[in-house]
Amino acid sequence: MSDESPAGVLRSAVESALRQVLDASGAPDPGALIDQAMLDFTVRVTTVRRELAELAEREPLGEVAAARTHLGVAFGHFGNGSTAEGRAELITARALLTGSDDADLAHQWSL
């Protein structure tokens, strides 16, 4: 059963984007796959965008607010071609939203 709450939708979108970005690392044109991952992410969270903004405003020190900050930085890095840095920001956002330390993925973004 999926979590359709705004935070759940965000968490799911981050998980999906991270998988796509990690899979792109060996592709002939990783930039195109990363662009698609960011587009897919945007489409997925569009339906809860307003609720996420309200949640971040109500809880400025909460995980959703912090994750949104890291996601903005990730988009900036990807836009500048800084793939490793963008991956690191996605991993951080995922960790904030899932409460994990993501030690299992730490080696993947540093390659």
C-alpha cells in the first residue's frame, strides 16, 4: 500500500528520481536520463506541491522543509552538469524523508 500523503508522494518521487539518476551513471548520455528523472519527479509532486509548501512553512525545521532545500540544490547541480553533487543532494533528501543514514548508497554517489 502506498502512502498518498504529501510527504509520502514526495518520498516516493525522491526514491524514483534517485534510482533513475543512479542508473544513468553508466549510460552513453547520462544528462538526458537525469533530465528525464527531474521531469518525472516534477510531474509526480505537482499534485501535492501546495501541500508540501504549507507543510514546510508550518514545520520549517522538519524533514519535508529540509528535503525540499536539498532537492532545490540537487536540481541546481544537475542543471550545471554536476552529477555527483546532485546525486549526493538526492541521497540526503531521501535520508531526511526516510529517517535513514543511507550508508548503503554512500559509495555510489562518490564514484
